[in-house]
Amino acid sequence: MTGISKRRLGSLLAATMLASLLPAGHVALAQETVVFAGWGGNIQASQRKIYFDAFEKETGIKVIDVPDVSLAKIKVMVESGDVQWDVTQALGMWIPLGAADNLWEKLDYGVIKADAVPEEFRSEHGIGNSAYGQILAYNTQATGEANAPKSWADFWDTAGKPGPRGFQDAPRYTLEFALMADGVEPKDLYPLDVDRAFASLDKIKSHVSVWWKQFPQVPILLASGEIDMSNTSHTRIRDIVATEQVPLEVVWNQGLITVDWLGVPRGARNAANAMKLIDFMTRADLQATLARETGIGPTNDDAIEMLTPEEREGLPSYHYQQGEMALFDNAWWAENNDEMIERWDAWKLK
């Protein structure tokens, strides 16, 4: 024997024989993977179509996506040392809340190319990926042109612009809207003047016909004529207008832009692949495609430039660029959310 020992040859033959005895599917277990946890539903279906399938094709890394992400589940996984997820969709508040509990890995910005993502959408532990507009919406047929609201002051003006109102039964977003109705400029919202906000809410409280709790309620209430105007998410209005052709309109002025972020739970099993997937989901061309198909705003500024003027008009990212919207302050709400819920519940009972 030359170049290889009898012992080494025997090992090679044994390995070859073992491989021939394994089931065909066994080889696939060795494929690199990354596990993404998101909201599920139509959003995640669009992410699968636009991001995950293309990522698998380009990198050979299989994306396993699961629904029902929550910060509580992330916390349990990290603290137990059994982290099942590699990349998670996250409410903006979850990033500072999770960082305080040491739940996130630091992002590798050597891998993640984020130069075109505004600084306010980037942090050590997360990066913004999907933008939504918390806005005022109204039924144009019910209000008519004369009574169509253009600001939160108009929503509060029940005498000048009559009609049944709907409003969210929760403090988040509603406190900001109450302050803007009372004359606070969007750029001056934070830290929130909570006493002033509740004083403003006192003025509209008895005029609210429906205090809704779930976002899917709003387009139905507006389309049916049960209410003429309400706060809601821009995508809810976009979807029902596209499918049902109902006469609903969005007011971008004095809206709030909220951003879903991506994070990597501390101890993720496939952290290196997680950074690659986040980089892929930050690409301008893919974010532009997601925006075009779903109305979800991009966080990569270059993506906005890839869209037509008409497409941009339907996106919170564009209206935020134009200075029409305020940026929802995740850090303030992460610190004050529980206290605001307690105060809201007490105010509703007054």
C-alpha cells in the first residue's frame, strides 16, 4: 500500500458503506439552515415569497419560518438556553426592552450592509425592516368633501365636522394623536406630556361611538358606515380599498410611522446565517418589491427611489421623508408602557 495506510483505507470503506445504508433524506439534515420567527399570516407569506425563497436559492441556506413570535417566548428561550429561533421580527419596543434583559445578540454590521438605512432605524441589537403608518382614515362618501378631516384637530372638531368616530381602546398612538389635536407639533411630541394628552382626550371621549380593540375591526366599521373616521394602520385601509373598492381615504398628515425590527436572540444556534438573512432582507431591491406588493414601507432609503411616484404615495416611509409624519418613540414607550396602560384603564372608567 502506498500513500494511504490499511487502517485509513478501512475507515474510508466503512464510511462509504455506512453512507450507502442511510436513507436518502438523511443527507438533507446536514444542509445549513436559519430559523425565522414572524407574525404569520399574509405578511409572512409575502416574506416567504420575496425574501426567503430567493435567499435559499442564492445562498443554499434553508429558511425555516414559523409564526407567533413574541418577546415573552424569546425571553423564555434565552433564559432556558434553548433558543429555537435565529432571526425574529420584533415590535420596535422589543429591542430596548430585550436589550435591558440581555436577550439579543449584537448585529454584525460587517455582514449587514445598512448605509442606506437611516440611523433612527438602526441599533446595536436590531435593525428596522418594515414601516407602517398609524394614521387617520375616513369614509369619503360619509363625510363628503366639506367634512373630510385633514388633521387630528379636525377629528376632535365634532361640531364643525360631525359624524360618528371610532378610536383605539389603548394608550399607544392615541396619546400622541391627542397631543397633536391639542396643537403639539409632531417633532415636539416626546417625551409625551401625559397630563396634557389625557386632558385633550377628555374633550373627545363622549363623542367616540366605537372604542375598538383590534385593527381588523376598523375597515369594516368604516366601510359599513357605522363610523365615519378613526385611527388605524395604513395597510388595513389599503387592503380593503384594493379588494372591496370602498370609498376610504388615508390622512398622512400628523401620522405616526412605526417600524418592525429584526433581531437575533442571544444564543441563536445559527447566528452567522442570521446575519446573512438580515442583510438579505435589508436589500433595497427586495424591500421595494415587498412595498410594491403589500404597501409595507421600506426602511432602506434606496428602495424608495426604485418605486414610482404613485407607489411612493401609498407608503409611510415616503411621507416620513417628506416631514408629514412623526417617528414613534420606542424607547419612551418601552419605559412607560405599563404605567400608561394602568392610567388608560383608570381614565376609561371615569
